[in-house]
Amino acid sequence: MFGLLFFIFFTSGVSEFLCTSSDLEISYTFCDSAAHVFMFNVTPCSVTNKNIWEANLFWIPRSDITFLKVVFNVWYEGINVLHWKETLCSGADDEYSVCGALKGETTATAFDIKGSRIKFPKGNYNIILQVFSDHFENDVVICLNFTMIVKQDSF
């Protein structure tokens, strides 16, 4: 039931199957046509697990990271159910290891995703993750489009 979610993003435009278990399927595409060097893994591959997901990130940014804003949108069965914005790097007293990374520099970090405590109803989810290097959300650093299918209710 518990699997490993592991993927490397080198190409764009092609939908890749990332994760499958008895209760979950996840696939992705890039929102743009640029090639990326980006690797991400999460364990376990399940939405019924009560534990925190463990994540690892490997990324070689295409520009210096002094400012970083994340915009996260989740659609459930075609309805926007979450819109979240967070400034991760502002250039002063940043707490994340990716902040201050230079163009072409390898960034590797591990972190927990506490969202696995959410009870996901059975159905189809589209998740857009956009990362910007400016306040006005004009300069996209990376954009990912995830499809998540929850196969059974976790209640």
C-alpha cells in the first residue's frame, strides 16, 4: 500500500505517471516548454496514511534565487478549493535552504509535508504549482501541473 513517489523532470509537455498505490495516482506535466532539472520524491504514496509525508527536493535553478514566491491552486472535480500564496525567500533572514541559491548551483533539501493529514475525498484533483522570482508574479521560475486521482475516500 505504501509506495515511493519519485520523479525527475528533464523534459516538458509530456505527461508522466509518478505514483500509484491502492488509493492514489499522480501524474504531472510542466506548464511551460522549457527543460528543467528538478527531482522530487515523497513517501508514502498514499492519502490514507496518517503520518507526515517525507519529501526530498533536488533542483538546479536557471536563475539566482533571492526572491521566491509560491502560488498553489487546487481544483477538486473542476472547482477551485484552495488558493495559497507564500513568499519563501525575500532576501533577508530567509529560513529555507533554496534561498540564495545561484543560477546553475545544485540545491538539495529534505522537508516534511504535513498536508497528508488532510482527508481527501475520492475524486480527481488538478494542482498547479507556480514559483515566481518577483512580487508581481510575472517571472515564472518553474510551473508544474499535477493530476491526482484519489481512488477511495480516506474517512
